Amino acid sequence: MTEHLPGTSRSPVVQVIVGVIAAGALMAAAWEAWYRFVLIPASIRGHRVVGAIMALKNELRIMIEDEGLPAPQSVGDILDHARARGSDRVNGIDGIDPWGSPYFFEVVPNQSYGETGRDIVVRSFGPNGRDDSGMGDDIQGIEQEILVPEVR
């Protein structure tokens, strides 16, 4: 006769059911931990990156279009200029994405929009920290515009 631990059933079916319930409880706990500590922080980082990209693009547009300044040399130049103007759009932005890489930006002439056309590209290289040209895990914002010369 097989000995059993006190409080356990002799039926293998009951033991399997108890095992399945225990495994389900462990899986539910693992899912909740993943959701709370991985998914939600990643979403928050993503929203923070998109907000920073939008703010940097807007400030870059103001520098180039509204103030007629040449394209800056660095994200720091954009932030310094925005803060000197008193812009609160850049509050909390330090020019570094949540993964430790500086935001990338470029202003590229786009002849398909005529002589004054250009694209503003601002992106984060994402978690891998590598420039994937806007693909892969890069997070980017591209704004294609036609600049219309002022009529005097």
C-alpha cells in the first residue's frame, strides 16, 4: 500500500486537478508581474518618447520657420533655444531617450515639395540604442511640409 502525506488525496485525478490549479495560479501571478513591471513601464516610456519627439519637432520648426534660424547642431541647442524663449514644452526633456541614447534629428531638403520643401525627422534609437533608419525598434516622427515663401 502506498503511503500519502497527511491531508493529501489518494486519487491521482484529484492530485492532477490540484496541480493544474497551482500551475494556473503561478501563471496568473507571472502574467500580473509581467504586466505591472514590464508592459506598463514600457508603455510609459513610449509615451514619454513620443511626447519628447513632438516637442523637439515643434521647437525645431519654430527655430527654422518662425525665427529663420539655421538648423541647430544638436538637440541641446534646440532645448537651450526653447528654454531661452521661455517655452514650457521642453520641461522634463534632457535630450536623452529612456534607453540612454541622445535623440536624433535632421532637417532634410525634399525636392518633391519644390524648392522650399523639407522633412523634419526626430527619432529615438529605441531599446537597442542602434540607428535602424527609423525601422526596427526606432521610434520616430517625420513631418513632411511645404514651406511657402512669404509674399511681400
